[in-house]
Amino acid sequence: MTGDVLGWDVGGAHLKLALLDESGRLMEARIVPCPLWRGLDQLDAAIAAIGVPAGRSAITMTGELVDLFPDRASGVAALVARLAERLGPDVAVYAGAGGFLGADEAPARWRDVASANWRATAEALACEGDGLLVDVGSTTADLVPFADGAVTARGLTDAERMAAEELVYLGVARTPVMALATRVPFAGGWIAPMAEHFATTADVFRITGDLPEGADLHPAADGGEKTAEASARRLLRMVGADLTPETDVPARQLADWLAEAALRRLVDAASLVLSRADAPRNPTIYGAGVGRFLAAAVARRLSLMYRDVGDVFAADPALGAASADCAPAVAVARLFAARRG
């Protein structure tokens, strides 16, 4: 398929692509796994798998954070160089409030480029009115306020954003269960989950029935099947139990409790962000990411209006889900197309 602008979101675990036509209309959005921590060859493979349609590429990233790189500056430089090699030297690199940079400028401005994808989505939504973006992905959640047409986030770097609760390391697929709670109720007692990578949030939300199809693109913690039964087996291992006819119901109860714990974590973060003096009053919650069912639940808990980002980014309803899943890629393409226009 041929387009005019390609938007790329290069994460540490996934690669996302959005394709806009000459009028700025979304034509397609795609996502593929990209375990970047294993090496830059994984990015090459992901680009080959996702395909490169014709068009000018606009790029945003979070992949510079993976431990493949000694620091974020090195990560930005390496990723931009590899992307320019694969996509052509005339790439535009998103630098947040600094706009777009050429591939040769980006390494020196790495602080603006690093992990700026959250801002791209919020900036593209800011014209819709006062809101709070709640983008829940496989690994993290972004909570970004915007008002009067501008992004009003307090944090810029990941460290600042975590301190401000605008970045929460909780996602619906890759988060280890041991990170959700220091203790869980099981068999009539409180048990500290084993500090082992036995199960993830994909298992929790698969058991509850909330995990969307296509949200879990990486192997399970044990490399096993992605079924409710296999997830229950992995989850029970966190509390030192085995899956038996007697523990089937307790496994579901444990998953329900952990799902509620995850939701409470996001509600607390949203409540903090919205408690600020400069926060938008009665904002609409804009849900994005493969875990946006949690964003919708946050809106219900806070008695706020909810809007799916897919309804904003995709004129074609058939592309709504894909555009919300790949929101930063769509957003950076929209921002670049508007700049060119």
C-alpha cells in the first residue's frame, strides 16, 4: 500500500506503524513484536515483518531505554542511525515540544527525542478539548493531561514522569505479577507473591476475560500455551500452589483481585494528576493502547466521560481499534502531516 506519511513508534518490545494518505486520512495501522533488548537485528526483523510502504517517515521512540544500550543518548543515536539506514535518510524524528528533527540533528538533541511518544499522542488530542490521556499498553501506562489546546504534563523525562505519576510501569501483558502487589489473598491468608517471573498481567487478564486479542505478542513467562488453563497454572505458581479441580475457583478469585489491584493503581495515579491546581476540570478520559479497557474503567470510577482514541484518529470505524492500539504512531504521523500542510 502506498501512502504519504508513515508514523513509526519504536518501543522496546513492539514496533508500530501508521500510514496516512495525502489528505491525512488513516489508511492502516500495524503492530509487531520487537524484543529490542536482544539486539538491533530484532528491529531489522520487525521492520521487514511490518513492511515499509512508500512515504516520508516520522519517528518517535521509547526503545532507547532497553538495556542493549549503555545509556539513553547511545540508544537514541543507534536507533536513529538504524532507522535512517532502513527507512531512508530523510526521516523526521519527533522531539516533543522541539518539533521534528533530521536524523543528523537527533543524537545531539537526544533528551528531547527520548521516550517522547506519550507527548505525541497528547499533542495530537489537545485540539479535542480538555482531557486526560490514559494510554495503557502491554508494559506501561501514560497519564497525560491537556487543556486549552496544550499538553500540561509536569514531567518530561521518564524519571520526572514516574515521580509525577504520569508514567506508571503497569501494562496488561508484560508486567510481572510480583510487581502488582506486595501481598495477595489466597486460601484464607495473605501471601507475598514469589519474587519470580512465573506469571504476568497477560495471565491475569486472560483469566478474567479482559485481555484483547493481539495484546499479548510475546512468549508466556514459561514459554507455554496462552490459554486460560495455562494462565491459571502460571498464576497459582506465584503463591506456591498447583492447578487442580479444587484450586480452579481460587485461581479466578486471585485473578479478579489482581485485576482490581491494577485498576486501583491507575485510578490513584489519575486522581493524583487531576488533583493539581492546573489540572483540567471535568476532563474527558481518552483511552488508548491495547489495555484501554482499563482506561474506560478509570473513567467510570472517577465518574468522567470516556472517549476511545480510535474514534478521534480513524475516520473509518474498521480502523478504530488498530489506531488506538498504535496511538503514538498515528499521532506522530498526524503531527508531521499537519506540519507539512
